[in-house]
Amino acid sequence: MSLDLNIFFEASPDPGVTYAGMLLSGLAWTVALALLAWVLALIVGTAVGVARTLPFKWLVMLGNAYVEVFRNIPLLVQLFLWYFVLPEILPAAIGNWIKSFDAPWGPFFTALVGLGLFTSARIAEQVRAGINSLAKGQRNAGLAVGMTLGQTYRYVLLPMAARRIIPPLTSEFMTIFKNSSVALTIGVIELTAQAQQMNEFTFRTYEALGAATVIYIIVALTVNQLMALIERKSYIPGLIKQER
């Protein structure tokens, strides 16, 4: 079966939009969803990860419970729970307010919360591992010079741990970008959904899904190179050697 690249420049059912424009629109929604969910995941995941390393057993238990719940329930199930179940179990006024958000914003914000919290559990585990991988003397040294526990985390432990977890954070960002495709199940018209619509309108499966695949690869490679640059810029020469 031969490829017909001209199909991308033909008019789609959306007025004034070509099929290439449809895919670019889907890419824009995908990037927006992935970036915002990543910010949410980074904030929540860092807070939970730090809580799991504090000398307070109740915080550690809460952090562990959070990670186990959000990490072990499949993302698709979580999205369905947020989108279909949560508005029904909340008080009627709040549930009706949530359901009043029509597409595309209602499904988009639901996917943002679901994807962000799902990924935050994974980031929390990496933050915890990064802090625990540091020499124990660093925390003690910070406290010995008069820093509070919060200042020790802010100025000593977190900056050092962040440099160590950049590689796994790179993988998580690429994962959250790819996981955004699951959002089509609750009505977010992102890249995969637009590719499916193009396939349904034109019956050009290879062109539609092939173009989506190429776009995913390009974005993933771009993110990988960007995070590699950040890792090189943040590297402290001799750090690992000194700790050994």
C-alpha cells in the first residue's frame, strides 16, 4: 500500500483546517497536558518524597500510603474514577459544578489532575531515593552549623538530590508525555485522538498513525536532549568521587 502524503494538506471536516492542522492541534493539547501535569507531579511528588525521609513516622506512613495507592492503580482506572465517579460522590452542588465544565476544558482538567497525581507517586519514590542516597553526614552537617531541618533540606539535601535524579526524571517526563494519550478515553482531543479521527475520516491508517508516531518520537528525542543538557549544566565535578 503506497503512502499518500498529500492527504495531510487536504481539508478536514473542521472548517478551514487541514489534516496536518488537526494533528498539530492535537499536539498542542498533548504538550499542554503533559507540561501542566508534569508541573503538578513535580510539586506533589517532591513534597511527598521529602515527607517520606523526615523523622516523623506519621508523615512517612502517609507518604508511603499515597505512593502505594496512586502507583498501583492503573492510570486508566484513575481517570475514570476522577471523571465519572468523583462528581457523583461529592455533595450535589460541588458535583454539578464539576460536571458543568464542558469539553474540552472539563476532560482536560480531569486528565491533568489524574495524570499529574499518578506520576507524582513515581516522582516521590525517586525524590526519596535521591535524598537517601546522599551521605548521612550532609544532613548532620547542616544541622550542626545551625540550620533548621527545613533549611537543611532547602539548601543542602534537595539541590544535591535533584542533580542525581535528573536521569530518571527525564524518563518520567517522556512517560507522562506518552501517557497523555490515555486521556482520549475521557474525551481529550489530543494527538492520538486526532490521529484516530483522521483515520476514520480518510481511511488512511498508515499516514495518520505513522504521522502521530513520528511526532511522538521527535518530541521524546527533543526532551531527552534538553534534559541531558540540564544534567551536564548541573553536574558538580568530583561530587561522586568525594562521597565515595
